Amino acid sequence: MSESKPTRKRRVFSGMQPTGEAHLGNYLGALRRWVQMQDEFECLWCIVDDHAITGGGDPKELPKKIVDLAVSFLAVGLDPAKGILFVQSDVPEHTELAWLFNAVTPVGELERMTQYKDKSAKYESVPVGLLNYPVLQAADILLYKADAVPVGEDQRQHLELTREIARKWNAVYGDLFPEPEAIIGNEGRILGLDGDAKMSKSLGNTVDILAEPDEVWARVRTAVTDPQRVRRSDPGRPAVCNVYSLHRHFSAPGVVEDVAAQCRGATRGCVDCKRILADSISATFAPMRERAAELRAHPERIRHILEDGAARARVLARETITVVRERMGLDWRSAWTR
Ligand code: ATP
Ligand code: MG
């Protein structure tokens, strides 16, 4: 009788910054897929607060933002019985490994990153953390030897760099890290309400997934539509309208067809079209708003989940960092035994 070896589930690492409330882009590009993956993969879901400090922000606000993001993770359906949900700074091995990776990461590669170019343009004096961000991201992923990373399109380049750091480190210090695969959905980059930049917590061009219906409407009504449609009687072009592309994600197929036809035929104005979109978005997230309210009524549950998650993550993190330290010669006690 042949014995079949139990196959280990593939491990995935997922991170999100507590720079604000989770928004539609985070949901479509990340959270929704994390939920779908939790049965098939061994998952780590990380609230990356060490990353969030690179963007400035008020330290007094950060603890609340971290907890709010944990609530969003749980409300969309991440199940702590199926994966490890934790806060990055509870596992200091992330920052330790990032420092060690600095030894093999070329500055030129970091300067080439599109997000670095975009985000650094806002600063007169650019903090080094902004440049180093992808090194910490590589550490987040490789610390757990993740096989795959589900990210939005905007993170493709950072994932390439993670693979390069793994390769370079392995070449110098010996094979240890797998080259993680980026799992990128087909939803692309979700654009913000400005219809131009990607929807981003730090840009404020968002619709938050847990917003109340009146807030969703207040946000959606500001969305930029087809700039050529000046008057209500002008025919619109759904293909270039961000409101229409959001309809395709959140409205029922029949509604999507209707709004496209009415836009092209100028029989429905943009405000009405946005009203329908706001209703579709609010309806999509209604069960999650309910779950979030219930969780917020039990803060001790959230605390327990995060503390338990950190303890489990640390066990895995220590295994890797011990080997890394040895290979890089930081185990000075071995001077007597080598
Ligand atoms: P920040 O502006 O602070 O960088 P963010 O909104 O870009 O915040 P992140 O925490 O950087 O969010 O990213 C979390 C996850 O959401 C990542 O997997 C990222 O690829 C995905 N994501 C973020 N914005 C979008 C978007 N507009 N479309 C698709 N996916 C996105
Ligand atoms: Mg981002």
C-alpha cells in the first residue's frame, strides 16, 4: 500500500496599511480575494503599521486606525480560525529582517519604484522610509516564506522586487527563501472618485466599505464622470466613465446594462446614475456593516484575536530569523564552536 504524503497548503501573506478605512479598491483588489482564498491556502493577514508610519500621519490616530482595519478584515469575512490575523509591529522580526535585507538590496531598484516616485513627489525632504518601504514589504513576505501574495495591480512592481531580494539573498547566503508568486486579480487598478488616480487611503479619493449609506452617497455624488458629458442631454461614454466601471463591480448585470444604455442615449443624468451606484454599494456591504457593529460592541474579542495572531506569527517568524542570523554571521556565540 502506498502512503500518500499530506501536502502542505500553499502559504500566502497579505498586508494592508492602517492609513485609513478600507475602501472599494482595497476590497476588490485585496480583501474580497483574501476571503475567497482562506480555505485553500494557509493565510497570514497583517495590519502593517510599521509601513503606515512612513506616510506621516498623527500617532494619536494610529491605534484606532489599526483596530478599525481589524474590524474591516473580520467584517468582510476573514476567519481567525482559518488564518493568522495580526499587527506587524507585534512581530519585531519584520523590521529586523528588513534591516538585514538592506545588505542585498540595490538603491537603484528602490528609486525605480513607481509608488516611490509618486509618493516622494509630495515631499521636500523625502524620508528614507518611503524609499525603503519595499524592503520591509519583502521582509513581511519572506519572513513567512510565503509561496504567494494576493495583491492589487498597484503592487506588481514591489512583488518583483521581493523576488529579486529573495534571489540575491539566496545567492549570497545559501538557498532559503522561495520566490513568491504575485496573485493579481483581473479587476485592475480601481480608480478613485477623481476618476484619475488609483483609489488610495492616503489620497482621500475613496468610498469606505463600512461607510453608512448616507456617507456612501455623499462620497459617490462627488465622483467625476465622462468629462465630455457637460449637459444632461449630451450622450455619455460609459467606457471612459469611472462611475460606470464601479457599477460593473457593484450593480446587478441588468442594472449595469440599463445604466450604460441610458447613458449612451442621454435618457438618464449622471446624478441619477450615481444614486443607483451608491445604493448598490451600500447594499453590497450591508451584512458587513452589521458584523462590524457587532464586533465593535465586543472590543475584547478583537484584542484577543490580534494577540493570539501575533503569538502564532512570532513562532513562524523566529524560525526564519534564527536561520537568517546564522547564515549572515550574527550568531557570534558560534565563534567557539565553528
Ligand atoms: P495607501 O494610500 O496608504 O498606500 P492603499 O489604499 O494604497 O493605502 P494599501 O494598504 O497600500 O492601500 O494596499 C492594501 C491592498 O489593497 C494591496 O493589496 C493593494 O494592492 C490593494 N489596493 C490598494 N488600492 C487599490 C486599488 N485602487 N485598486 C486595486 N487594489 C488596490
Ligand atoms: Mg498603497
